[in-house]
Amino acid sequence: MKRVLTVIILGFFLTPASAVQTRRSVDVSELNTILDRMSAHEEWQKRNLVDYQVRRKFYAANPRFKQESVLEVKTVFRQPGILESEVVRSEGSQLIRTRVFDKILEAEKEANQAKQEVTITPANYNFTLIGNEDCNGRPCYNLRITPKRKNKYSINGQIWVDAEDGALVRVEGSPAQRPSFWTLSTKVERRYERIDGVWLCVDMESTSDIFIAGPSTLKVDYDYSVVHTAEPA
């Protein structure tokens, strides 16, 4: 009787551990499959996105000081990684223009030149699978991301990956490094859509808590007029 009781007790403790280990193995396998699909999509889009033209509207506001500003920018991308932006309209606060909009455009040039180091890939980030979700009617995976190297372009947060294409659908998080001494915290969200076979950013929103200035918001809308690819997806 004592021997039977011992076996039952051992079975009670060992079976859950084995089940957990199996589940972890399944999660790791599924995560690796997702990351492989992401890498394959990244390589495909890098080869096949020939060029695009997009008109972007930037809007930023600071309620505490009743400041707001609008900037419209025409941006052209051409292979191999050439990004050119031209301001076509500007109105509102000059302070926001110089300290926010101009800084963003400068940062875009820097990030484009160091794209391999800032892209959300296994070379730059650690990933954890959170679960499965529906993204505008398409199945997607929700992953947690943490940068392997912290810099002003890296993000701590979550991403949503299209299950079929392996493309980013949404990115949400905070910069791994504070953008400046005056910025106490920042939250960023970027959304992507499939346009003519490729996935491109269609809007970006951020909220920041600025020392003295308080909460500030930024929104960028994208309107693509031309997208050329070498072959259909």
C-alpha cells in the first residue's frame, strides 16, 4: 500500500512538470517557425520593393502650453535603400517644428542608414510568444520583444505578426533609451497594411510625458500614391 501511494504521489508531481516541458518545447518550436517566416518576408520585401511615394501628415500638440503644429512631407523610397523627404507644407508652432518634426526627419535618415541594426529581427531582439489574435480579419501572432542592445531606435514592447505573410502588422512599446533628458516617458504605436503585395506603415501615434511641458501627442498619417514591386507576393 505504501509503495502504491508513493507511485501515485510521484505521478502527481512529475506529470505536470512533463506537460509543462512539452508545452514549452511546442512554444519554442512555434516561435522559431514565426521568426523564420518573419525573416523570409523581410528578405522578400527587401528584394522586391522597388520604390514608393508617400505623402505624410504630421500633427503634434501640447495642451498645457496650447501649442500645435502640422507638417506635410512627401517621401520617396528607391532601391537600394534611398530615402528622400521634402517638406511641402508647414503651419503652427515653430517650436514643435524645430524640436519635434525636424528631429524626426533627421532620425529617419540615421535609422535608414543603420537599418540592419535597428530592424526587428532575431539579430537585434529577443522574442517571446504571447499568443494568437485576430488583426483586422487576418490571423496573427502576438510577440513580446526586448532589444539585445539598447539604443535610441530600439523598442521594448510587443509586435503583431501576420500569420500568413510573416509581416509586421503592429508595433507597440517604449524606446529602450529615453529620447532626451526632458522626456520622462514615451509610448509609440505603429500600424502596417498590405499595399500592392508589400506591407508598409500606414499610421504612427505616440504620447510623451515631457518635463515641465507635460503630456504631448504626435500622430503621423501615410497616404501612398505609388508602390512598385519586382514581383507579386
